[in-house]
Amino acid sequence: MEIPIRNYAHLGDAVWEVIVREYTVDKTTRIETLHKLTTERVNAKAQHQLLSQIENRLTDEEKELVRRARNLAVPVSRRNIQAEYRMATAFETLLGFWFVRDRVRFNEMKEVLLPLIQVEQ
């Protein structure tokens, strides 16, 4: 059964949130700081930047998935935000795809992504 791209993005959004929360939960006991650390990493701008940083590691199949995901219609009106949102959707789609289809690749790319979200101590 083929899963629609939007569904991969929906799942990838949740998966990324859990990855980031799992990473940040031991950084502080202050809930405000936890929220800040998480929201700085779980937003369109940050996800767009992360996708840009891993693009050279993607397979041709993954690049095609990114292309298809970024071409989905998005509910954002301003052009500059729309471009960022589309790339974030593509990032989330990759995560959802890996999570469902290739857990080895998911874990490999998670290890690539985690150093990119490090909190400076």
C-alpha cells in the first residue's frame, strides 16, 4: 500500500517533535526553557535549514520525494514563508518515509541530524 506524501509529512512532523523533545528533555528542568529549545528546532525555518544541510546525503529516490513534497500546496499566503514551509514539509516527509519504510536509514539520518541541533553548553 502506498502512503500519500501528506501522510508521510504528518507522521514526520510528529516523529521530529519526539526526536527533538527526547534530545532536549535532559537539558533543563525549566519548562519554559524546554519549550524554547524545542520550538527553536521544530519550526519551518529550522527544518528548512536542516534539509539544506543533509541534501547532499540524499539518494536519488529521496531527492525525488523531496521534490514532490515541496510541490504540495501549502496553507500559507506570503511567498517567503511559503517557500520555507514547503521545504519544512519536504523535511517532515523524508522523516515519515524513513520511519515507515526504512528504519535503518531513519536511524542513520537521525544520527546525522542530532549534532545539527546541539544546544551550546
